[in-house]
Amino acid sequence: MVLEKRTFQDTLTISEKMVARYFHLSELEREIEKEMKELKKVFHLYFDETSGTNQKAEFTLGDYKLQRQIRLSENYDDEKTVTRLEERNLKDCIQIQKKPDIQKIEAAITLGLIDSKEVEDCKIKKISKAISVKRI
């Protein structure tokens, strides 16, 4: 069931059948994700045993080819790296980031040091939408 493209003047209607379908699909999604997670675990264990831990591998069975890809990402531990660089006097290798201290801003507003209107346009508001359906 796919919604048709509607004009702005059209009214949308939601039926109990649509809500029930959404509920059913969300339950199926959870079951599918759980089963896929279990299968991936088995596949990784198989490849660990046959090809070695964290090794790229593939396996062909009938009409299917199962592949494992390995991706490596590296980052520096911020605290440890900064300490090490400071010990070696390599301050040019350290970024200094200026960030507003939200707690102190709120305290300054409470104390009357800053008018909240002065920083209102500095706020970034994020809105997220979520749909939840429960059987009642």
C-alpha cells in the first residue's frame, strides 16, 4: 500500500486498516532484524573459523555468494593524544575549539547578566518526528 501523490487541497484520511498494517509491519521489521542479526553472527563465526578473525572472505553456495568485508577506521583518543602532544610541547598540533557553555549561559540569564532575547537567535532547534503504534 503506497500513498498516492495528492494535491495540497486533498485531505488525507487514516483508516484503522492503515494503522493496523503499520503496526503489523513494525512487528515484522523487529522480527526480521532479530533474525538477520542472528544470521550475521553465524556468518561471522563461520568466516572467523575458516578465514581468520577480521579477514576478508567469501563463500559461494548455490546461487548465492556470501561475502565479508572488513573496514578499519582509526581515530586518535582525544585526551591521551592531547596529553602526549602537550608533553612534547607540540601545541600547534592541538586544536582549540571555542564552544558556548550552556549551563553558564543559562545561569547568566537567570542572574540577569544576559537578556535571553540577546541569545535567542543563536539557538539551533532540532525537531524530530516519530510514529508509534501500540495495540490497545
